[in-house]
Amino acid sequence: MEEQLGIGSVVISKCGRDKGRYFIVLKSEGGYVYLTDGAMRKLASPKKKKIKHITITSDKLENIADKLKLGKKVFDGEIKSALRVYNQKEQ
């Protein structure tokens, strides 16, 4: 399961006050991932969450992942608008 998890992967929080929200993976290290959604959790302060507390989707935001890997500037607004599609599917 962890091999599907990489930078730019779209995940859903399974527990906590952010339960049911979509996030993008910024980094994974050990049994943890660092998540951002561009709104509640900005790039400057990502959420550290255990891998067992997220559901991994099959989607990956390639354009944002490429920017992060190359060290280019990514804005919170880009992430927020990319995840808007997923959050609207839920409603």
C-alpha cells in the first residue's frame, strides 16, 4: 500500500477533527506523512499524520508533485483549487 503513497498523492483523513477531508501528501517518512489542503493546513505548517489514519486514493496530482520535487514555488491556492474537485464530489 505504501508504494502507492508518494508526493502529490491524494488521501482522505480517516480520523481526527479533519475526518473526511482530502489532502495532498508533501512528504512521507517512517510511518508518518505530512499533509496539506491549502486551506486549513497550509504548506508552511503541514499536518503530520500516521499512515494508518489515512485512506489512500488512486489519484495523484502530477503537476503539483513535479513542482514539489523540483523545488519550485507552489501556492496554497493551487492546492486548494486542485482539491476542490474532490471535495465537491463528496457533497
